[in-house]
Amino acid sequence: MSTILSAPIPELFVSAESAQKLKHEAGALASWDLTARQVCDLELLMNGGFNPLKGFLGEADYNGVVENMRLADGTLWPIPITLDVSDNFAEGVEPGQDIALRDAEGVILAILSVSDKWVPNKAREAEMVFGADDSAHPAVNYLHNTAGNTYLGGAITGLQQPIHYDFRARRDTPNELRAYFRKLGWRKVVAFQTRNPLHRAHQELTFRAAREAQANLLIHPVVGLTKPGDIDHFTRVRCYE
């Protein structure tokens, strides 16, 4: 990031007053219990981490991303952000319908206004996104053996952030990070996103990149789902600290 923009990143949350009203109304809607992975995607959609996306991809955007890494309007986007659901749930949902999205404890986090429903070609998605339709790849294995067969797309109305009980002081939204950078007077930032503890070589690479760019350094660890065998995020974040 070469310049910290003063304009806020658009978020998908409504006001607290509207959220209370919509939560009450959403109690009567069909609801989908989000997987842990889907909660991560929803959180990044709502807080602007996946800006400019306004919700889970519809079919046209999905096809564009799979084939060309572009949304339907030509915007660069590398990987599909989709809501996969079971066949049984999909049978009761049609485009034009609103559904409530709940976490594992039943809390309504958002409302999805369904615009698209389709059955994707997962083999094609695996080949184009991950380079091969090979279940030895953890993401391909998840795609074929865990993810639902039907995708739903549409705009998200955010009601509340998912609740986290660990590292609360470290869980900044994109806008909170930008405000922090401005407070510190940072004009240039080099970010290193990592899913493992920093090795000495990683440390040297990040410091060198920051020096060459005359920038400050942000360590940006992945704390959601990672691949099997990775060190848990509790250990990793403590290592960074």
C-alpha cells in the first residue's frame, strides 16, 4: 500500500437501530447455518476486507472469476467468494428471496438477498483456480468433499460482526487499520501475510522490503481456517507478539 487513503472503505453493515429491527424480522426467514469457513468469508465481506464485493458472487461474476480472474464488470478478483449450500436447503430457496445467515450458535449475522442459484462445475473451478482437479490439494478436496453442491449469490445486509473470544485487541477491521496508520503518521505500508511463524529468512525479507520501499511493516497473519498440518493461530500470533 503506497498511500493511506483518507476515504473509508465501504462496509456492508446497517445502523445498530436498523440491525435490531431487521434481526427481529429475519427470525421469520429461512436461515442457513454458516460453516466456519463461510463465517470468515462473511466477516470479510461485511467489514470491507473483500471490497468491492457487495455479497457472495452471483453466477456471472463467478464465471468471470473462474475463467479470467475478473468480475463481470472487468474488476480484477482472483478467487471465487461463494456461498455453498446443501441440495436439501437449495430446493427451498429461489432468486428474489431473502435468507438469514446464522453462526454456529444461531446468531443472525446477516441477511442474504438471493439473486442467483446454480450448480457449479467444480472440476472446472478446481482446474482454473487451483491449477489441477486433484483432491490431494486441500482446497480441491474441500471443494469436492465438503462444500455444498449448490451456490447462492446475492447482496449482503450486515447486522453484526461474528463474535471472537481470542485476540480481540488484534482483530482490526480494514478501516480501523487505516485509522491506526493515520494516527501513527504512516504513509507507506508493506504488509506480510503469513500462516506460519516467521523464520529468520522471512524476518529479513520483510525488513528488507520495508527498507527498500521506505515503508512501515504490517504483519498480517491468517487466523481463520488453514490447511491441515499448519500450526494453530493461537501459537502463531503469540510468536508474532
